[in-house]
Amino acid sequence: TEKAVSNGASTDLLGTGDNFVGGKVGAAATGDKIMWIAIKNTSTTSTEGVGICFDAGTAAYDDEDTIIIGPGELWMAKVPNSTIAKTHARTCTLDGTYGYPTAQGSATVSCLVAAIIKNVG
């Protein structure tokens, strides 16, 4: 699915409006577990990054547990202890040379997200 990641407050990357494909067809629930996730930052601007966290915290550019995905980068992982409600995203500004975060974002960035979700309810 394509997601617009905001530069405002850190918000859920996936939501209950997202649908399952496969074994269960229907809306996801906030407690459903994310078994695998792949996120691609589709921006072509060298300073537009996306921060992701999996512990219900704030996906701030300077938090030690925020994963930063640069423009054009694809990131994937197995995160079976996180849920839809705990997976947050927010944009960040990158230095434009090495892809290191320097500030909270100033734009909304589009990402492609694919996930294997375990229905727990």
C-alpha cells in the first residue's frame, strides 16, 4: 500500500483501514502483529527521510531507536513483537550528503509499505 508519512506528529504507519490480502480478507486491527514489513521511501529529494519506530514511541529524528530510511531506500525486517498500533512513522530532514538525520521533516513523504500481518483477534 502507498502511505503518506507526515512531518507533523508521529503517527501509526499502518491502520485499521488497511486490508488483509490472503487468508483473511478484512480490516486490520490495532493489536494485529507485524511479522515482516518492507518500507520504501519513494522520495527523490536527497533531504527527505522517514523515521520508523516499533515501540509505540515517537519516531523522532533524534530518538535512539528510530530507524531512518533515506530517499529511494528500501528497508525490511522481521518485527513479530510489534503491532499495528505500535508502529509509528514521521518524516525527517537528512543532511543531503550521507543521509544522516538533522531535524524533523518539513514535508510529507510517500512510502510503499508491504507487510505480513498476523491476525490476533
